Amino acid sequence: MSHIVRAALVQASWTGDTESMIAKHEEHAREAARQGAKVIGFQEVFNAPYFCQVQEPEHYRWAEPVPDGPTVRRMQDLARETGMVIVVPVFEIEDAGFYYNTAAVIDADGSYLGKYRKHHIPQVRGFWEKYYFRPGNLGWPVFDTSVGRVGVYICYDRHFPEGWRQLGLNGAQLVYNPSATHRGLSAHLWQLEQPAAAVANLYYVAAINRVGREEYGDNDFYGTSYFVDPRGRFVGDVASDKEEELVVRDLDFRLIDDVRQTWAFYRDRRPDAYEGLMKP
């Protein structure tokens, strides 16, 4: 396994229908593969609009099983075609009345490795997610992929440091954070929280945001997706705040060990003193 991992992410605008949205991401993935990328991640519920701007039962139609639904199966074919690991965020139905905000992780040979379900579910203006999603119940999995150990933390999760830390303790080297966040609510946090999480937990983070406006609300998704290294530095430029963009960057995983030796945060943790964190 190479120490240098060429990684990609896509920030995309909504096309108006699922088929063209998936097809667009397939083309971005093929282009990333042509550029030598070995892993790619998409934005939150990538194959749908961000329907959580409203609370309407019609939007349950976007949900599908994971891994046996059509989108994940199609992404498995894409992974085999491109030879890339793919992080696939979708709206999951497990059973009648059991819905989750989920990301499937697919290895480069097309094999399904597992899924992460979003733990922290917001319920505020423009982000009415509790109407649709149950809280995640699968813990903090880290997946052994062909490029290394990959974890996922979805959108609103990023405000909660506990999950970032658990992913680090579970061995993550790269964490994808697919999101849908708008300009007026959290733009000033966007370039603070994920770099801080990368430093505190000493791994790479891929922060992905949607871009543009969609028909179900006034949210102005501001893009500016990026990769950040374990020292909290952006890897290359941050993406546009207005335009769709494929971002491809080289990540040197040797930096993880170097930084963990220099900044011995894991050595100096005091879990024996943290019992207060478990109080409701």
C-alpha cells in the first residue's frame, strides 16, 4: 500500500432528478480515476436534493435499502470499473418506519464494506432532519480499504467532538465528512471545525459541502470543500463557493505517524478522568 494516497471529493449542484445526479457523479468519478485517484467521496444524500429543508411525506420516496438498493449496487459497479474506494451517502430505509442518513463504503474491487449512520440529527429551520431520520445505531466504524483505514462522519455530526475522537481511536487515517450546510448558518465554522478535528485526532479529513440553491428551500449551499491534513493545513486550495467542483489531492499518510509522534495527544489522553463526559 502506497504512503501517498490520491484522494478525491465532489461538491455538486442538484440536477433536478436522481438519474442525472447519479450519472454526473459517475462522470466525476471517472475523471478522478483518470487523474489517478484511488478513493472518492460524495456529498450528503448525494443522489437527491436536500429535501430536509421541508417536512413533507413525499420525500420518503428518496429512501432505498443499503446495500441492496439500486444506488449502492450501481456504485459497486463504478468502483469495480474505476478501481476506486467510494463513499456513498444516501437516504436509507431499513424497514417500514426505520430511516437513516447513511453512507455506504465500497472497496476498490466493488465489495461492500459496511455503512455509517449519522448519529446527531438536527431539527432547526431549514434542517428538519428528525422528521426523516432516526439517530445512527452502528457505532463509529472504520473500514479497512485498499487505500487505508477510512471513516465517515456526516454533516451535523461535525459539531460533536466525541465522534471524531472515537473514529481516531478506531484507527481512522482519513475521515470523509459529507455535508449540506448553507451560507447564513455556519459558514464561519466550516473552515474551523474540521481542521480542528484533524489536529485533535491526527488524521486527514475530507470536508464536502453542496453548492447552489435547490427548489425545496432558501438554503444557499456554499461549497468550499477541501482536504485538511493532521496538522490542520489545507491540502491544496479550497474549492469554489459557487461552482460545482471535483477536488483531487495527494495525501501523505506518513504524516499521520510523524504528527502523532510529535504531538503525542493519544499518549497523553486521560480517559480515567473523563467520566463526566458521559453524564446526560
